[in-house]
Amino acid sequence: MARRSTPLLSAGVLGVIAWLLTSSFQSQTFVAPGPWAILRGGQTISRAAEEDELLFQPGQRVTLKGPPVMVGKQGSIVGPVLDDAFAIKFDTGSIFNIAVHNIEGSGIAAPHVTAPAATAFPSAPAAAATAASGDDEELLFQPGQRVTLSGPPAMAGKQGTVVGPVLDDAFAIKFDTGSIFNIAVHNIEGSGIAAPRVTALTATAFPSAPTAAATAASGDDEELLFQPGQRVRLSGPPAMAGKQGTVLGPEGDNAFSIQLDSGSTFNIDVYNIEGSGIAAPPSMAAKSSFAAPAGVIEPTGLGAALFATAANNDEDLEFQPGERVLIIAPPAMSGKTGQINGPPVDNDNSFPVMLESGSIFNIEAVNLQFASMERRKISYDAVRADLKHVMDDPNWDDGTYGPLLIRLAWHSSGTYSKHTNTGGSEGAAMRLVYGTEAKDPENAGLDHAIKYLQPVKDKYPLMSYSDMWVLAAYVAIEHMGGPSLEFKPGRVDSLNEKDCPELDGPAIDGKASSRLPHAEYGLVEGFDRSKVLDSEGRILGWENLAQHIRDVFYRMGFNDREIVALMTGGHLWGRCHPEHSGYAGPWVEEMTKWSNEYAADMIEDPWRMVSHSDTWLDGVGAEELRPAPGKRQYVNKFPPAEGGGGLDDPNQMMLVADMVMLWDPAFRQTLEEYAVDDTGSDDNHALRRDFAAAYKRLTELGTKTLTACPFAHSPMMASAR
């Protein structure tokens, strides 16, 4: 009969498998699938028997009592394997075959582990050799012993530690990556055992299977259909069609071991090799097109080889073979992309997915999204309409949540570092209450925006939080008269706090701070204007703050012009709240309308430093501009003793970080350009263009799988304003 196909586990994919292995194992815990089931009382029967006789039923929740590193872990029974194990799906999504004595409630004791007898498989190389003393056996390699592999070719030279013997011709070896594989003894250096001679099998041995060897014209002699070293091209499976590689040798009677140009080695069914002249048998059409991995008996710790027959009608499948998908869980695989490699498995609840590395895993359908946004069942026009509908709220601040949503997307994206490629608009980690972003004081108050958007997110569960936050900001900018930005979805959410970016900003009070800019970093301390201001009214140390701002934005990849564009267009909206940031008041008079007022007013108006102790602000109707204790900011007001300048002007403030745009010569050059009203409607063409480009780039930092989605924005609205 034809060899059952299984995923390749070669040196090229050891790292991927290591992510799925939750821990190391000190005993032989995982066993290969087989045709038997465990009865109550420890007896075995054929799987054709009644399921109610199983010691554990499919779907039953169980807890492990071994091996030591897995004690206490819980999962659900998938089904029996062999006569001494059950396939168990853990809460992480991984599937392992667990020996029955390691499952609580089995009532079965752990068997006494002895080395398997060499006589069990007389034709195979022995993992145990007969001792000189007689009947007792000693292991060829001892548990804990360090070994080096001599094969298969893709794994030659790798090192690991012997866990113990498996079968009578292999040892379980734990590699330095943490992965565990059963390695044929002849592939371990120092075994003294030669690899069994590979001969081509006659087609008559397995009449129902395609043959890797064809009978020669001379009669009894056989010649291989493809010769070792021969270059070949694959015609399938769909995800590998067109790939090229070199034949290493035959595997069974229906496959060849092929090393691809990437270095990975796969056993490829002969009908998937161009030029074989052999068609795929109907029985294989619904299964994976990969045979067993070359030189590796079987991986321990993976229950991914549970293939099922295909649906009768491929059009009914949720995901089509060959279609690109995005994995959103389990955590270790979140964000990875691949191709559907066949029909659904595990009662149609999972799909085999071939990752970019070439590895294949069965992933639950609920943990997959279409990589193509057009294939996702999300109407972004509808999302956009719903966001616009809830944007305005007379009970919030100045009548709209728009400014807060713009700040949410900015701060969730502004953690990006081009040096480490961490942070950025993917993740939406601010919603994780114990993470660094949620605790960052620079993000104070943004929890209101997250909660406000939750009903819209609930309506569109397939849309990620990070996509939702960015689109909400785009809609807010456009809704308030700003430029229209093309939205590209595809951001992936973080699943836990460990994905939050590190607090590796400048040290403040001896502790590393966040990656976001700090409004007063590097300034001299104090509130006595005669001591902290220079002759032009600038706080001493402002040059340090200018450099800090550059450091933050340069880390994300922006230049000076883009910094001014983001500050001018971003600090236009809304106001500061002393209960959140400590600062108080709006930047401009019309804080819910797009304009170039930020730049124009900063240049044209006089500004004065104030602190919480400047109570004269209350007496001139500007109490909303008095910051919290310990904070300093600038306002467009002066006390009566100083002439009362600006008393009739609307209440406006600027952070010291804003004033740096005016004080720094390079920043000021761009600020002056933006301050010119070249439209006749308090606007500037260059500012509109530059802010749109910079904010869009800001909110796409750190992304990997964005897809064009021009139907989620409205250029007509922007041009009509």
C-alpha cells in the first residue's frame, strides 16, 4: 500500500517546531499513531470497536500527571493512538500523543522501561547491543549522552542529547533548539551501524501505488525512475508546484527524497515530480502530498498527521487549497503566513497550512484569516460608516471622540524602532492592561478610546483591534476636514503582554521610560522664571528636548520635515487634560476642524511659560490653561501686571515640545512654510500633503501583511472640503 504522507521535519524547520514544543521531555512520552485503542482496564481492541469502550472519550477534558515538565497541563482527547497513548489537543492548540499512564485517572502504571530487543526486528540496525555477560542488554547510546548526526543530509552535523531508545532502530534525540526527533541509529555518529541498503521495490509489491522504480527492458533488473543527483521540478502539491531540487534517493515505492534549493529535504510522491508519467491515485487526492521525512523515523510531540478525506465539493471549503492565509493563533505562530496545503482535517475543523519555511501544520480554522483582505468577510465601507456614525458625542470633550482616536492610533504606532523592528501599529498591545503600553503614563486617558470603539469591534470580530484603531483615526481625520488616507488592513493583534515593546526610552528618575516623546525631557528644573528662562523666554535646556524629539522620530525613520508635519497636523486636534497628562487646554481655537492654525498661531502669537502656581489665569477666564502641579507649558496669555497681553484671545496652550518647533532653526523653517494660508481657508497645501503621508507611514510602521484597500477611504470627501 502507499506510504501515508506526513510533514517534513528537517533541519530547515527545527526552529519552527521548537516554538510548538512547550517544554523538554525526560522520557519517551510520545508514540507513533497506530490501529489500536485502549479499553477500560488496559486491554486493546481494533479502532473499529465501539467508542464507548475507550478509556478516554474524544472531546473529554484530561489532566496530565507526567512527564514531569508537563504535569498539570490540561487538554482535550482527540482520539486513541497505538495501544498505549491518546492524541491530546492542549489549550495552546498543539496536539501531542501522550502515553496513557501519564494521564490522570487512567489507573495504569508507567511500564518498566527496558531496551528493546534487537531480535524484534532482525533486519534492522539495533539500538541495543547484546552485552558480553549474556542475555542482558546495554544501550548503544545512553540517555543524556551528547551525539552528532551523520544524516540525513539536511541534518548532518547537528548535535543533541539522547533522551532514550525508541523502537529497536532509533533514539529520541533532543536538539539544542529544544525540538525532539526520533533518529535512525545509523544516522548517529559512532553507532558503527551502516545505513540499510536502499533498493528499489518492484511495482508488483504494492500494485495499487505509483512506483518509484520501473522494470528495465532487460527483465529482472530494475532502474530508478529518477537517479540520485538528478535535478527535478515539482508539479505539486499546489503550494510547491514549480520548486526545483536534487534527488537524494528513493523512499519506499512511491516517493523520492528531494533536497530543494532552499536546503530543506522533503519526500515527494512520485506523481508530484515532473516527468514521472504517473498520475496521482484517487485515494491520494484528498491527502497531503508529502511522504515521511527522509532519515527521520517520526517526530515526537506532534499530532499533526491526522489527515481526513476531502470535502466532496471544494467550492464549499472555507479555505481553498493553495490560498494564502494568516495565522492568528496559537501565540507562538501568530502573524505567520502560509498556503492551504489540502482539504480540511480533524473533522473539517482544521486545515493543513504550509508555512514559508516549508513546514506543514494543521491549524484550526478559527485561528486562520485570509491573507487577502478581499477574501475576508469584512465590509470596510460598512466599518467606516459605523465609525463615522459614532464619532460625534455631545457628552465628550468638544463634542467628538475624533481627537482621542487620532491620538490612540498615533501612540499605538509610535513605539516602532527601525533598529530592532519592534513596536509599531501591529499588536494593539495598549488594550493588554498589564503590558508596558497600558502602563505608560504617556498613554493616560486612551483607555476611553479603546472602550468607546469596543462595540464597533464586537460588530466586526474578524477585524483586528490594530486595524480598527488605525481606520478609526483615518475616519476621524477625514470627518473633521483633514486629508483622506488610504487604509490598508492586515495588522495582527498581540495575544499577551509579552509582545509589548520594551521600556527602552531615555532614563527618567533612574528608570527606563517609554519610547514615546516626553514633553519636558532635558530641561532645567524649577518654576522661577528668572532662573529657568533665557532672554527670549525659552526654558533652558530646550536644545536637549529638540534632540530628544529627533531621537524619537529618527528611531522610527522620520526626518525633520516629517516631524514638523506630524506635530502641526497631529497637535491640531482636541486638548490636554490635567488628570491624564498633567497639561491643560487646547492647542488651537477650533480644535475639531482641520487647519494650519497650529503653525500660524505659534509664529504670530506671543507665548508665556506658566505652571500650576500661576493662579492669575483663573482671574482672566483661563483656568483651563493651568497645568497640574509639577508641569510647565506655554499659553497665549499674560498677567495684568505684565500688560495682560492676549486676554481677549481664545484660550490656547503649547507644550514645551511644541515650542521647540519654533525655537529650533531647522524645525522653524518648515513651520513657517506651513503657517502660510495658501488656500484662503486657513489651510496649506504642503501641510495637508505632508501630514497625510507622514501619518499614514506612522500608522503602517512595523506591519508585515498589509493589503491595498482603496474602498475604505473617500477622496471625494476630502477634495470637496
